[in-house]
Amino acid sequence: VDTQAAMRAAGARAAAVALPTLDAVTHQAISDTYYDDHGGHFDAYTRGELSFVDQRRLRFEGSLRHLQLPDEHAASFDAYEVAYLEAFAQVQRLFDDVTTLFDTARERDVALCFLTNSGAEQTAIKLAAVGLEDVAPIVTTDTLGVGKPDPRLFAHACEPLSLIHISE
């Protein structure tokens, strides 16, 4: 799933809803700096240091600071988040080779698993939007509270595929 394009498009749409007095160029700049995550908040989330929503709030606030927008705009996060989730579901697109990959894996009896550093809710939205919600087991950072590259996440993802067995 083209997450980068979806995040940038959804972020600009959400900024337009949450901060309607700003212009479209600024809405896109908020989205772009949010995606760039200058504060490293998403990485902190994948290390288990922040909740998914906390890293999103900090990224939003960081975007506003990076663009030197007034502090009072930070109060718009809740409206931004609601609008973002709606827009995010609408802008999901599969990369061109995904269907072929899945078809080939099925033909060759290769086990599949979705493993992502995203949160469970975001992943569910993405996969449902492109019709892949029931294709394979899903492991997100929320599953164990840590993300890639932590080896525990990879081991956990392999368990339902019967590729390895993890003993306690």
C-alpha cells in the first residue's frame, strides 16, 4: 500500500478541515512536515516509548512549530485526527505489483503475513480500503508494543506462518 502518498494526501485534507483559515499551500506543508517527522516521534512509538495517538499529536504539533504557525493551532489536533482518519481511508492505493505478488505466493503455497510499524487501527483502515483485510495475519507495532527492527516482532510475525516456533 502506498502509505507515503496516502499520508501526505490525507494530512493535507485533514489540515484543511482542522485549520480552514490557512491556505492550501500551508495545508500541504503541514502534511509534508508531519510526514517528515523532524522530532522522531514515530521512531519513539516503534520503540514503545509513545502511544500511537501521542506520536501523532506530537508530530502534528511539531509540524506547526516547524512552520512557525501560532501555538493556538495545536488545539485543532482532535479535528485533524478525525478528518485524517476519514481521508486516509479514501486515498489508499495498492502498488501495481501487489496483486501479482499475492497470486504468485498463493500458487506456490508461500505463507504471507502483513508486518508493519503502523498502528493496528491505521493498518486495518489501509487493508480494508484496498480489500486486503482477510488476506493474511497482521502484526503491527501495537501487537507487542515495539516495531521493526526489533527481532521480537519478526519472530512473532513468523509464528502463525509455521515458519518458526518461539518457546518461552
